Amino acid sequence: MELAKLTCHELLDLIGAGKTSLEDIFDDLRKRIGQTDHKVRAYVRNSQTENADVCPEICAQSILKGIPVTIKDNICTEGLNTECCSRILSGFRPPYDATVIRKLKEAGASIFPVKANMDEFAFGSSTENSYFGPTRNPWDVKYVPGGSSGGSAAAVAADEAVWALGSDTGGSIRQPAAFCGVVGLKPTYGRVSRYGLIAFASSLDQIGPLTKDVRDSALLTNIIAGYDPRDSTSVDVEVPDYTGALVKDVKGLRVGIPKEYFVEGIDPEVKRTVEDAIQKLKDLGGICKEISLPHTRYAVPVYYIIATAEASSNLARFDGVQYGYRSLQDKAKTSLIEMYARTRGEGFGQEAKRRILLGTFALSHGYYDAYYLRALKVRTLIKRDFDDVFKDCDCVITPTSPTPAFKINERIEDPLKMYLSDLYTISANLAGIPGISIPCGFTKSGLPVGLQILAGSFREETLFRAAYTYEQSTPWHLQKPEL
Amino acid sequence: MKYEAVIGLEVHVQLKTNTKIFCGCSTEFGREPNSQVCPVCLGFPGVLPVLNKTVLEHAVKISLALDCSVQEYTKFDRKNYFYPDLPKDFQISQYDLPVGRDGFLDITVEGGEKRVGILRVHLEEDAGKLIHKDDISLVDFNRAGVPLLEIVSRPEMYSPEEAHAYLTALKSAIEYLDVADCDMEKGSLRCDANVSIRPRGERELGTKAEVKNMNSFKGVKDALAYEIKRQIESVENGGKIIQETRLWDAKNGKTFSMRSKEEAKDYRYFPEPDLPPFVMTLENIRKIKETIPELPREKAARFIREYGLSAYDAGILVVNKKDAEYAEECMRAYPGENKKPVVNWLIGPLLSEANNRTGGGELTALGILPERLIELVGFVQAEQISNLTGKSVLTDMIDTRESAADIIKRRNLIQISDTGSLETHIEEIIKANVQSVESYKQGKTGALMFLVGQVMKKTQGKANPKVVQELLKKKLA
């Protein structure tokens, strides 16, 4: 049996029925990683963790029975390297677990000891900006897996992981999920604790699951969601059992289709595939109608001001004083400022430096009002667009990304083009609302296309219901890449 | 003088809480370096701040005591700058929505009353402490994240004395609230000063220098006096004041330039995204207001009203809350309308004993119960012992914890006012000091005091000097 190909809920059923054991699951996963990861490179390969052995604590009574979960390299795991795929955090082993990790352990999950690759500090949409080198798309290794949670998405798609956690600041879970043909959820801002997530943009970041199907997504969300007194931005709203929302029924579901998302810039194949998916939902009983999100065109500029401003401050602490990389130099001859400059100059990659500079500029005296303050105001308008829409829509459906996966190196020299691949996902972060990406077909060349469903704050159940109904009525999630 | 100085003070007060402002670490002073730290106050990757609610309450309390308007909606901001004592390389502070603003503090200076405006009161976290050793620098993060309240005055003080009076009044008011220790030597109260000069009569402010590194109230006064003199001399010699930060060097009694404004930093303030804004309801503000006790100036006014104290005496007695309460107990217990005798003892011998014995000069630290003090004052007032003997009894009381009556009995100190028994001693002294007697008779009145002294000596201080003097005058007439 190829256990690595199965979803978590399928594995749990097998364990429950006594048909497999945790050791078998780990063996099969290790075998699969050994066979395919030299092509995909979903996992971070650094000297400290390369030879780490998998030794799960088996808890037969727990919910997850020791089944491993793969973790993005920016979520703190006690004693396990957590480096944000940056040289500046090389060798960093957190002295504490992120709240999501603690919750997973309490639910009986094994934390997979090798972290998933990502764009450095989650800065990117292709996982090419990793200090450890790029991850490749399992459907075609000449293509990027998307990003920044590209390692998590590719590992799940390539059956190198049962399931995984990623983080989403402007689409970093949903876009790679779309590129790799898996399910990716960005929960409502405040639904999942950010404690232990190494911050990119604090007001936008959210941790979420990348899974092989919608049921696993609901299952993993059940475990990680909830108020955390350690995160003042987490919200004390009751967490329902999301698996209860997995009902194959969208009759009467009011679906908004924003006209601004189907105009120029969208790839014709993506457009056709998503339109087919919308037709499918109509056939299943959904009531689809065109809506407008008038401030959509400001989302990308607003995002790149707010996100980089927050990032420039969040990343200040990587200064060589306490942890991570410090430039080796002649101490006696080096001033403090030089130590900072060299450490950060050598420790950060190009995209990190670009965003720190952008953010520093946006917050500078004399520019703050024109950039940061203005961006905050437009952010409110974008949020209001969604508030208005959700008055008479249950959810909104869009493509996850304007294009399917692009080739490695295709956009790396053109940051503006790279930034546009998050065109459809950014608004949900600015508005704080939840969004899910599910597979909805393939291009002629065999690359997956993602369908994005958005709902009002704390309406994850609506997302799961719509996503589950569509998934169970289509074959896309059952297809596997050939590696 | 042709110039007047203009002074504004920025005072940082360390708030008294068990734990730090954004994490659960202890705030205890003087522990082993880096023993009171956690990932949060060390600014480790991924951590988030959670506000200690007591800190906000303390800040509101101080703001209200300083007659500030308290903001119902308050938020935190990040102040960004790089320094090794700042774990996150930004400080969580408050920028445009401080806890309190537009208050005032009344001070007494050179007998006059004066009101100094308070511009703003805001919360922030403290940084760690750098220790330089030879060619290496070490950081102690125990202090990182300790809650600080910054109180910014308006530039409305015009002399070092006014600045000193402001600091004293501020410290006193805050101590009454029991929310901070305000010990400048321990660093739980810190003060920076903005100083400028302008020609008398001029309304525009001159270019200011910021003076830092003053470690005592006296240091503030000395540094300001030096800096004002320096600026005036500089201008009079045709120089120009530049905007800069200067450090006070207490050892050499000088300020020296640390950095000029051209090198000043752009702190890139922006709202702290990890802490949602806090809403203080009017109800909560009212509840906190109810916990504010009678403040020093109110207490002084009441002492004047109820106990007939002079403004000067009342001002001294109310500086420290515990002492003021002690003084009031003493005054209440003291019989009669006129409280002056006991007040004189409090601000005289007791205060000087307190200053000699405890650095802080706290009356309550002497351990003299009010009824014991009243008893002592009673002996003096009844002229059973002299004032001088009384002071020595007080010293004894503090050392032995015995009552005045016991000490007087043990040391046999009751004054001899009985003329019969004194006359014998006086006769002997007159016989033994013929020369002095002659001098007195020739009009040298000083000689009389010498003879009184001799009688006092002979009676081991027990003779009532007034009676002795009267008797001597009669005998030598």
C-alpha cells in the first residue's frame, strides 16, 4: 500500500481499523522523500537537520495518533531549526514552540523534523528566494511551486507529506496550493494564533493548512484554531467543529463573482477553467451573480506599502546581537554600525533587502502620511467592499492566481510581475477575511489551476461547505503528479 | 540679568508591577544579569507582546493625579532604532494617542506658588542595560520590558530651583499613589532636561539642548545651572547655541556634547500591529479615579486648615505619605489646640535624626510611636527636662526603644526647678568663680551665662536654666 499518497483522515481510518501502523506510515514517507525530493526539493536541507531521524511519540489515544505534519520554516519548533530559509537565521533553534505546534502536539501529531522550504521570510511568490535554493513544482519541475509556502504545498502535492502548515500574508498559502493542485486555507485574521510565527507583516499574517483534500483542511483547522492569550490579535470566538460543515450541498448558496477579477491580465486557460467551475457550482444549485469590488485595483500597491512597512520593523531584530548569523570580522576594528551593516548585508537576500528598504522609506519622516497613512485608509475601503458584498452573498469566487505556475527564473528579475501573481489573494489579507484555494482543473500542459472561495470573517464553515461540495463533485483532487 | 532660561523636563518613572509590561517576567531590581528574561522580552523571532493590565491602570492613575485628560482610546506605537540594548530594535511606546495629556503640577518655589503644565503622559517599555568591559560590551536584559511612564512637562520652568521643585513635587505625588518607587539612584526615576535661553522679555523659545545622564535631584539642579551658564556665556561671546544632546558629567561638574541634531534619528513611528488599541471606558476611568488618595498639596492645605500649621511646616510634613500620616497621628494625639510644640519636634529633632540615620530621612523609620513622642514633648513642655536633654532622650529612645519616662528615670534627668536645692549649688559656684562674678558686676552680661553654665554642669544638666538664671541675678544684684 502506498501510504504516503493517502490523506490524514484516510490514514486515521486505517490505523483505527488496525490495517497499518505509524511506523509503516513513517517508513513509506521516508521512502517517498528519498525517491522524489531530490527533484522537488520541498524540504530544507541544512547540515543540522539533514540526518535528523523521525521518532514519533506514539499516542494511540490521541486524535492524530502520531501522524506527522510538515511545518513551514517560519513557524517556531522548540529545538528544531527554524530559519525562515534565511542565512541571517542560520542555526537558529527556538527555545519554545509556536502555539499551533503546541496544539498539534497536544492533539497527538508528530512534528516532522525537517522543515518545509519557503521564500526567505515569506518574501516571494515562487519559493525561489530561499537561501537553500528553489523548490520545484511536482507537476513539472521546470516550474515554480508558487510561494511563499511552496515547500509545504509541493511536499503535500508530491506525497512527501501527509499534510502541512504554511503561512499566508498576501496569498502565500492559497497561491502555492493553486500552483501545486492542493487545498490551502487562509483562516480569518485572529482565528489562529500567530504566537511563534516569525512575523513578516503582523497585521496580515495568518497560519493555515495545506492538505490533499477539504476534509483534511477542516480537520487541521479544528486543531490549530482558537483564541490564544499569548496573541492579543487572536479573537475569542468559539471554534465550531469544521468537519461538521462538510456537507455536499450548495443549494441556494449565494455566490458573488467579482467582475474586476476577470479582466485583463488573466490567463485565458485559467479564465476558462474557473468559469467551468462556476458553471459546475450553478449546476449543483448555487446562485451565482456578478458583483463588484471597486477598490480591487488598489490592493497590490496598498499591500506592498503596509506589508513592507511592518516587515522593515519586524526584521530589525535580526542584527547579529543575540542569535542567528553575525558577520565574522576583526572585532577590534569594527564599529557597532559596521557590525549591523555587514551582518544584515551578508545575512539577508536580495528580496528581503528590497522589502526592508521599501518599508523603511514608506515609514520615513515626510513620507508617512502620503504612503503608510494613505494605505491604511484605502485598506479600510477594501474591507468595506467586502462588507458590502457579504450583505447579500455567502461567498465570493475568483481564480486563486491570474496564471498557472510560471517557469523557474521567469519572473525573478521582474519583481513587479512577481508581485502581480498575488493580485487575487492579497485583498483577503487586507480585509482579514478567510479564503480557500481548491483544485479546479488543469491547463493543456498539465499544470493545476486553483479556485479561490472567500467568505466573511469567521465564516470558514461556508468555505468548507462550498469547497467540499465542489471537490466531491469533481475529480481534480484525486489526480497525482508523475515524479 | 539679560537672559532667562527656559526648562522643560522629561521624566521616566518605572511603574511598580510584579511583572514586565508585555510578558510574565519579574521586574525585581538587582538580580543576576539575564536571570529575568523570556523569549518575549528578549525579542526572539515569533514572539508577541501582551499588555499587563496593571500597567495601564497605574498610568491612568498618575495621569489623573496630574490633572491630565485621560484618553478613552489609547494605542501603542513602535519607535524604530538600532541599539544592542533594544532586543527587537524597536521600542513599544506611544506616539499620537498617549494615555494622558494636558495636565499640570503645582509647585512651591521660593515661597511662591507656581503651576507647571504637563504636555503628555505615555507608556513604554524599558531597554536592557549595557555593561562595557575593556574592549567588550555585555548586555543585561533583566530591565528590558520593565514598564516605564514618560511624563513630559511644558517648557515652563525658568530656573534650576523650579526644576528641582517640580521633580520633588512630582516624585511626592507619584509616591502617594503607590504605583512607583521613584528612586533616582536606582534608576526607577530618570530625568532628561530641555534647556534654552532667550533675552528677557522675548516670547520665542531659543534653540534647546537636551541634557541627559543626571543621576540625582541635586545633579539635575547642578547640570541645569551649568548648562544655563554655558549657554549664556556662549551667546555673550558671540557664539550660537546648536540643537544637540549633552551629557552631564557629575564628577567634573560639566555637560559635554554627545550628538548634534543633524545626526538625529528618524524613529519611523507607526502603530504597533501586534497590540490592538485599548478602550478605557469612562466607568473604568471613574473607578480608577476613586482609588486616588489625598495628594500632597491637598494634604498640606488641610494641615494648615485643621492643625493651624504654617505653609512651610505643612510643606515639609507632606512630602512623604507615610510620614505625613505619622505626623497627623502625632498632631491628633497631641493635647490642646496649639500643635506647634509637637510639629517643631517633628520637623526639628526627629527629621534631623531621620536624615542622619536613614539616607531617605523617613520619620517612620525611627520607630517612635506617636504616643511616645507626645510623652517626650510633654516632659519638655512641662519643663521637667530641658529642650537639650529632650533631644538626648530622643536619641536614646530611638536606640533603646524605651519610653521617655523610663529613660528620664533611668538616667535621673528630671530638671531641678526647686529653688531651695538649687541655691546650695549656686552659692558654691559664686564662691568658686570670683572673677566672673566681678566681671558681671562690672556690666559684662556674658559672664552670667558662664555662671549658669557652671551650675548646669554641676547638676549634670538637670537644673532648670531659667530658674538658675533668675536666682543668680537675684543673688548678684
